[in-house]
Amino acid sequence: MLKDEKAVVVFSGGQDSTTCLFWAKQTFKEVIAVTFDYGQRHDAEIDVAKEIAAHLNVPHHILNMGLLNQLAPNALTRTDIAIEEREGEPPSTFVEGRNLLFLSFAAILGKQYDARHIVTGVCETDFSGYPDCRDSFVKSLNVTLNLSMDHEFVIHTPLMWLNKKETWALADQLGAFEYVRENTLTCYNGVKGSGCGECPACKLRQNGLDQYVEQKGGDV
Ligand code: ZN
């Protein structure tokens, strides 16, 4: 029974991982959040993650992953690299190996807590060419983690097959629609809630929200 078990949630303070945090709280007995600090453009991201974890009463670990930025400079961490989308290749916000590393570290942390469940908000539906968001990658890594630590981890990906509209619907089902809308940070320009409205992350989030509100009858 999942209700008797513990889970570690990979948590950034954004819409997706906050929805996953609510999902995990409803699904498991005990939940631990882990946030990775890899020199994101905005320290605001870490602060938002701290606020949400504290508000939801979830123990929160912040792990320093500055190494990632050293290895793979990208537009999320470097202000001298523009955020752009290029036809046929991953956008400049792609961080090579990010989910490989994050999920591996989350599993190591989980084992210390005797937690075998790991929850991540990766999603193949709005797949913008990030290979380590694919379901096949997650399943493959799950096997590797189990072999590497002789443990029976289960990686959960509640958003894997949802589009943004459906992710808003899930937040609503979990009673977290307003909370996610107002308190999370998805925007590449570091603006909480509805964001700057201009960057690719804001546009994706807003499109999904508009579609969901329209489906509900425009009354949100
Ligand atoms: Zn934005």
C-alpha cells in the first residue's frame, strides 16, 4: 500500500513539481522534497521552493549541484546565453543530463530515508526535445538505480502523459488549483504566479490554463 510508504519528490517550485508534491502528499504516508541548486538564473526559484515546502509542511532538502552548470552551461543558468527555441534541436534551456543526475541524487537521498518512491514532474507530452524527459529513459534509469543500490525504487511520473491543460485539471482535482496558480514559479524571467507572459515557459503555462478555464466554463 502506497499509503504506508515514503516518497521523495524532485521539487523546483514550478507548476509541474508543485502539482506532483500535492499528488505525493495525497498518495504517500510521508513526503520529502528535494530541490537542486545549480545556479538557476533566479535565486527566486529556490526561495519559492522553500516557501511552498514550508507551507505544505514537507521536509525540504536543497542540494548544491553547481557542478552541473560547470559541466553544461545553458540558458537557465547563464545570463549570457539567450533563451531560444531552435527548429529540430533542444531549446537553449536544455541542461544535458539534468534528470539523470537529479533522479540519481533523489534516489540516494531516498535510500537514507528508507523511501523507495521517487516522484518527478517530467512529461513527454509537451516534449520539446528533452531526451531525459521520456518515459523510456525514466524506466531505464529505474532499473539502473535498483541495480546500483540493490533497492526497489519506483519512479512515479504522474504528469508523463498529461498536457498543460490536464496538469491544471490534476491540480484542481487535488484541491490545489488556486495554490499552484498563485504560488509557483515557472517563468524564465523569475516572475511568480502568472509570470512575465513573454517567455516560452509562461506561454506554455498560460495556454494550458486558458484551455482548462475554457473547458470549465470560463468561471475560474
Ligand atoms: Zn515568463
